[in-house]
Amino acid sequence: MEEKITDIEGLAGLIQRTMASKEDLQTLASKEDLSRLEEKMDDGFRGVNARLDLVREDISDLPAIRHELQDLRQRVERLEKQSV
């Protein structure tokens, strides 16, 4: 249940209990910390994106390769039938 504030001392106590202290604020990340983290993430994602680009290039040829394999399979089957 919420505490009912009836005087200045009650208000002062509420502020003191709920307001962050200097020590609390020192544990938070600084702008510099966040900037370094952003740089690391950018570098990491740059590497991931480069690898994904390579994979996309590799799989972009799959339809053509699939067609070639199907053609080769048919040719092998014809050769096998001729040799029997």
C-alpha cells in the first residue's frame, strides 16, 4: 500500500529513498562507454555482414547448379541404359 505523505519530513524521506545517489549513478555506463560499445558492435556487425554477403554469393548460383546436376543425372541414366 502506498505511503501517504502528510508533511515535509515525509516528502523528504520519500525523495531520499527513491532518488538515485551519486554512487548509484557511478555504476551506470558513461557516454564514452556507450560509444566504445557502439564501435565494437559496428565492427562485429561489419564482419557478420561480410560473411553473409559471401554466403549470398555462394547460394545465388544454386538454381543454375541444380539445373546442371539434373541434366547430368539424365545423361548418366541414358548412358547406363545404353550400356545394359
